[in-house]
Amino acid sequence: MRRILASALLLFTAPAASAHPHVFVDTALHIVTDDAGRITGVEVHWAYDELYSLLVLEDMALDDDYDGVLTEAELEALHGFDMNWVEGFAGDLYASRSGGALVLGPPQPRGTEFADGKIVTRHYRPLADGTAQSVTLRAYDPTFYTAYDLTGGVHAPEGCEVAIEKPDLDSAYAEVEDQLEDLPPDPEDYPAVGDLFADTVVVSCG
């Protein structure tokens, strides 16, 4: 996950230091279709873990009274904090279909909330090349610095079918160990292993 924040502490551009994530995001995917039932895009919900949420609030000098409640002005200041993506960042969401990769358009912010110590944001990603009847989605950070868990589920309109394939975690960790075996303790280029831990979501509509 690579976004621009004011503090270097919160930058995601640095390589991961070890084979486990440092930020945890409960994710929900909401499939959007047109009147003909074709898939036009996906609305993504991110609920950040309590620690990362606290770091963001401190970095942005929000919730100074530490009551866990943000004012309307503070919510407005927070809105879109995670939408300043660096060039080339794919939004940690990868789409494809039988013909190959699908390009997702730039994010369109749709709201920010703060509840139970967690920042929750919503944004929409349209299919850049039109519509599709079937899409495969995978939410992951290639560096595995951030872990995305589909705790929020995958939601699709009536007439769509959703299939979710869970990763083989034992195999994933074994692969990570193999890739790290010959690397120095603090490698400059950490192997891209995030996809090994990602759910594979297949949505078919129409």
C-alpha cells in the first residue's frame, strides 16, 4: 500500500522489514453493475486497524481531546487522506478476466468514518475499459507490508454469483521462507509475496 502522508512514519513506500504485515485492513468489496447487469466497477471499503488509525490521527493532529469522536471539521480533514496515491500504485486491488488483466480507473472517494477506534474509508474503482460479465479480484499489497482481509465480505447485486478461493497459508509461508533464505537480514528489495496470501474472488453477473 503506497500513499503519501505527511509523516515519514506513515509512508508505505519503504520495503517490508520482515515476512509479516505491519498494517491490517478489514476489507469489503461491493460490486456495481449497470441496468443490463454488467459489472461496471467495485466500491472498496477499508477499515484500518486501531494502531494504524491512531498513528494517522496523531500525524494529522486530529482528536486532540482523545475522546474517540471526531468533529465534522476533523472528519472533513481526514476525508481522502488515503487517496493521494503515488504514480504506479494499483490501489492494492487487482482485476482480471479470462482474456487477461483488467485496468481499474483512479479512485473516487465516497466517504470517511471513524468508529470504535478505526478509520473506515470508501472509494469506487470503475472498470477503465467498459463493462464485464465476469471479473476476478484480488486485494493484496505485493510487499506484504499491509494485510487485507475480506472480513467485510464481497457484496454483489441480485443475479450475480460470487466464489471465493482462500489461499493455502502453509504453502504461502513456505514459499516466503524459500525466497528469504538467500537474502541478507535487511534486504533492499524485499520479494513480492503479498499475492501468496490473497483471496481470489470470482464474480459473474448477467
